[in-house]
Amino acid sequence: MTEVSATLALELEAVPCPLCGGRDIATLGWLGDVSLGVPGTFPLARCRGCGLLHQNPRVRDDDLPRAYPDNYPPHTRDAEMPRMLRRAGTAVRWAAIFTLKSYFTVNVSILEGQRIVRHGVYRVIRHPSYTGLLLRYLGFGLAFANWLSAALIFLPLCAATLYRIRVEEVALRERFGEEYLSYARATKRLIPGVY
């Protein structure tokens, strides 16, 4: 594999799909890093098993320090932060779902006999399942190591989530009145102590 850059002469290695482990990979083309200007071109591939787009073949682990310039943003070299955001988001979302139990629905609706839940994660924020969802998608966006990708993935979902929160809160105020208003005054929507 020599398509990377003549000036860098980086070694590439074929790897299994990071999602499904499959080895049936199709190279779609060679792309440059237009956002941060890393020299050379890199392969964009699609796994024929699960459809995941990823870099394959990729720069060998021992060549990674030479592949990125010194001014490359640190978050893009470390895949741990996006991974931690996705894991934290999943944990928060599942904690919210398990706390609500049968009251959790995918549609904005208030079930017969439903009460305002004030324990668990709902003790500090009113919409923890959305907090978890947003953390997950922020992690997905940052995993692409490109701020434009992060914005395109995260911002539309954030806008839709904020709209849905408004719709939900109207329904909760109509159903529970002062009880919900009191709960709303004591908690934040998504981020403890902030918003």
C-alpha cells in the first residue's frame, strides 16, 4: 500500500472491520484530510458485512506518531474521550429507563397511574435519558476526529431533543400542574446545576 504520501512513506496494514470483525472490505477511494491538512491521502473503505465506513487499510500503530503533525488537536489522537462519552451516555440513558420502568415510552405520553419520579437520576435532572442520548451522539461525532462531522451529527439531534423536551414539559405541566412546576424548579433539564 503506497497511496498514503511519498513524503511520509507510512506503512499501512489491512485490519478487520472494527464493528463486526469481518474481513470482506471494499476500498471506496483515497481521501485527503481537508479539515486539518494532514499530508497524503488515506483509504476510505466499507465493510461488506455490516456496511461500516472506516479507514482500511490503516496506518500501522507504530507509524501513528509520524502520521499526525504536532499541531493536530489532541482529542483526535485519543479515541478514549469519544468512547468514554458513548459509554457514559449509554449508562445514563439506561439508568433513566430502568428508573422509570413501565413509565418509559418512546412516544410523548403520560400513562394511567403515572407519577413524577424524583429518585435515581431524576433527583438531579428531569430528562436524563436525553442527557444520555446526547452524550452518546457527541461521542459518535467526536469519534470521526473532525469538528464538522461532530457538528453535523450532534447539532441536529440536539435541536430535535430540545424541541421534544419542550413538548414533553407542556404535557407534564398540563397533567401534573403545580407538582411538576415544583419539581422543575428543584431540578435542571439536562445538565445538573447548569441547564
